[in-house]
Amino acid sequence: MDWILKIKTNDNAALKEIYTLCREECVGWLQKDFGLTTDDALDVFQVSVVILYDNVMTGKLLHLNS
């Protein structure tokens, strides 16, 4: 799936899908590996999704490697 194209063409649906697919695993990883509280881990995840969106829309992120 080309997430970058999906974000550019239908950003709300793509971001909602990314958020839903990745939230639980990412928050768990942040808690386990970095000792964050649930609230802090959710904040980090949410900011990361916003940064992803910004980087795609400004052309800083052109392809995903993993």
C-alpha cells in the first residue's frame, strides 16, 4: 500500500486508518521500551502522526522504507 499517495489524496481517511492500525502497538512499545505512561505514549504517537502528515504534505517524506 502506498501510504504517502493515500495521505496526499485522502488525508483524513488515510490518517484515521494509520492511527487505528498502529496506535495500540506503538503505545505499547513506547510504554515498554521507554517507560512512558499511557497518556504520554498517546501524546507521542499523536504528535508523530501529525509530523508524518506534515512531512508528506510538504514533500519532506517521499517514500517509506519499512
